[in-house]
Amino acid sequence: MCEHALDHEILSTGFQTLPNENLVEIASFLNILDLRVLSKVSRRLYYFVQDYFKRYRYNAAIWTMPNEILFEVVQHLDWQKDQICFAQSSRRFYPVIADYISRHNVRCNRSSLLNYAAKRNLTAMTQRILQVGGDKETRLTIPWTANDKHLTPLATAARHGHLGIVKILLEAGASQFIEGLRVPLLVAIFARHESVALLLSQQLCASVEPLGKSAGTVLQIASEVKLPRLVKHYLNDRDVQLQRQLDVKHVHNLSNALVRVLLVDFSDADLLKRKLDDDAYRIVFMLLQQGASPDIR
């Protein structure tokens, strides 16, 4: 409805004197924006629209429903999506129903919403589920993709690069291991989420620590994926300085990392095929400075 169509000069006196029953029927065909425009025509229509919103659009009686009845309604909504839509229908409903959904999920569905929140970077939901006792180590039983299978919330957040969620879960005491392997760090590196990988590397003992059953050391994988800040962190770590007494093991680790980053861009048959990109160049330079040799495999 155009605003000029409701001008006082155009609008007939008869319209403004219509009974409320007729106004209600007309209002039922208008959207909220049109109704607000209508309310500007006259004082009588202003009060009519306000009353109409309360009675028919905002459903004030429903919004004042006691929490006990709200819980009964939510329990009869079989789908979690329907429960969430119901919660979002009112500012008053949301905290009450969201708390109910979180507690029910922790109690009956193995805290599955924690992985959902970790994937979608839902900070408030993550904190709420943790506050009501959510399982920080819950696993995805029905993965979204093959790569998501059996991931914990920390690994899920790391895979999708949600640094804030990773911090929340670490502060809550989430484990960085899945079946003895640093899966959260592994998925963060392969997804090239360098800031997340740096955070998850703070507690690493050394750059020679294996990452996965056959993937190589953390330094080698970071070099292969071309994450220069992460490589620099591993090379400058104080524990690495102690490793240098073990020259053979340390140089072998550096050299393997060098070979891995070179093989990403070159083959043995065509070593000068094209230039190194900036990240690869920085990594190669750092590794050579530390004593890496391409002749050691």
C-alpha cells in the first residue's frame, strides 16, 4: 500500500468512520508495514492498528502464557526445528525455550547440539549447553559428511575455523585428543585455519611430535600445507631448541619438511617448473636457515 494512497485528501471520510468489524477485515489483508502506514492517517486508525496488533498479530494472550504451559507445548513438538522456530517467535519465549531445549538435548540426545553449535559458530548456544552440563567429548553419530564422522565439538569447530568456539571449548576443558591422536589440530591444519592451528599448538611438546598415524610430524605437515606462521612457531618453540642436541632426529625432521613443501610445487623431473609462491618461499628459507637439507630423506 503506497503512503500517498492514505493521504487525508484522498481518503474518504466514510473509510474513517467504518465499524471496527470492517476495519479488522481490511487489516487482515495488509502486511505489518502497510498497517503501520495506515496508523498514521488519523488518531482513530492509530489506536485501531495498535489494538489490532495486540489482539490479532502479536497474540498477547499467548505471550503471557506461564512457563509450565510453554514446556507442555514444546514437548509436543516432535521436531527440534519446530521447537527452535517456536522459541524465535517471541523475545520472551526464546531464553525459556532455548534453556529447555539445551537441557533436554544434554539429558536425552548426548549433547548433540554442541556439535551443531560448533559447526555453525553459535557462541551463545555453545555456552548455554556447556553451562547446563553438556558433554564436551560427544561424538557425531550421524555425520554431515564422511569427514565429520566421530568428530568431537572441538574438532568440528577446528575443522570449520571457528576460533572463538575453539577458545570456549578449550577453556571448558575439552580434550585435544581423539583416540590418542591430535585430531582437532590435524583437521585445522589440513583446512588451512592457521590461527586455530596456532592456538591448538600451544601445548605441543615439540615439532617432532607425530600428527596422525602416518601423516608425519606437525612441522612436516605445516610445511606441506604452507602455513608459514605455524612453521615459524614450531621452529622457534623453546622445546625445539632442546631438540637440537639430537642432531640426527632434528635435521631429519627439518629435511623432510623441506622436501614436502618442495614436492607440492615441483617434481624431481622438473625442479624449475615454476616459481615458489610467497608462503612456500618463506617456509623453505626458514627451514634452510635451521639446517634442513634436501638430500636427506
